[in-house]
Amino acid sequence: MALGIIVCGVGGRMGGAVVRAIQQLPVFKLVAAIDKPGSEKLGKDAGQISAAGHLPIAITDKLEPALQSNTVIVDFTNPEASLGFLQSAAKKPTPIVIATTGFTAKQHVEIKRLARCTPILVSANTSLGVNVLVALLGEAAKMLGDDYDVEIIEAHHRFKKDAPSGTALALGRSVANALDRDLDRLAINGRRGIVGERSKKEIALLSVRAGDIVGEHTVIFGGIGERLEFIHRAHSRDTFARGALRAAQWLAKKKPGLYGMQDVLGL
């Protein structure tokens, strides 16, 4: 039996990619397509809006009527909208994959509270490759130690609203945790002017915004006489869509709690 998927944010680039991926993977079935109140896409065919072909599913702004058994929500929206969808999911326990970035500390507390009611998976990046990279960086940092400078460069399209990216922060935290550092205190977001010699323990997070770059992250471990670079490039949004659906399939069988892509991959 195909797993039912509710896509929140279906009018966006990632929501459309998830709808197209569902049509390509027979183990999933689109059961509802949600967009924001007032959207000009409401009432229109979800498949046509997503370039997935005709589907008998009209876009709506009402989530709760669509909640049913054997269904998982996949959400690519914004922090405020995600919390609203999560609150609905918690009322009628429905697993939810949240691939939204930019949550505040207060919003993270609310997510943890609602995780007592329903399975929640939160990930800044649902690419399988990126999440393998997160795990590898921790191991590399432990082996290289404090003698190697860490610089993280991330590049995204001009429309991305937050910086540094949630993925860059996840990569930075992996390194910082392995080296027993506080990323919030030691992170450097760009440099300008006479900043002096680089401190030994800082971790730089440098952001590029240009054109239609899907997503690129480079982590540099720079030592005296050599440097080691880890690079992940997303060629299309399909990788995030397929990763989110794999997460949904995994989450459908879990008890209430807060999970991440590292759990999905067993890392």
C-alpha cells in the first residue's frame, strides 16, 4: 500500500519538486497539496502547478481535513507556517517532515514540546549526501584536531532569505562538537577591514548569493603545508525531494519524538 503524502508549500520550488518525485516513486501517493492562505494557486490542479502532469488534487489552504492514517506531511515552507502545520499534526497525531530553516530558539522549544505528541523530523537539508558529509566532518575534525583552521563556504540562489544556510550551520556544528567548541560564540560570518590574524579556534561561515545556484557547500581544513576540502554540490532540487520522501517513509513507522536525517541514515 502506497504511503500517503501531504505536501505543504506546494506552490514553492521545493514543494513542486516533492510532487514530481512522488509521481516518479510508486511507493508514495499524493493525498493533499497545501499552500498559504490567499495564494493565487488555491483551487488549481497540484500536478499542473508542479509540472507533474494532471492530478485530481486541488490545492487548498486547509490541512486538518486531509489528516488520515498511513499519511505523512512533508513541509517546505517557513518557520511560522511550519509551526502551524505542526500544531495541526499534533492534534491528530500525524508524522511530519519539516525541511524549513530559520527557526528561533523559542520555536525550537515549541517543536520539542510537540514532539511528545507526534513523530517529527526536522532537517535543514534532506539531501542524503549532505547528511553523510555532516557525519564525516565530525570524524575528520577529531583526527585533525586544533591545528587545522576551519572555513565553511556556502552558495545559494539569489532568492534565499537566510544566511548562513541551515546546512552550513549543521556542518559547522558537526565540526565544533567534535572539537569541543561553541559554534555560537566562535563563528565568524564574513570578514572586513583590518581584522588581524585569524584566531586558532574560530570557524568561519561565508555566504554567497547568486543567480540560480541550487546549493553548494565547501568545508576547508587548512593546515600548514596542506589543506583538505570536502565539497557537496546539489545539481537539482530533486535530491532534497527524494531525501524528504525517504525520511517520510522512515518516520511513518516511528513513535512520537524528535528525529533528524542522521537517524534515518543510522549515523
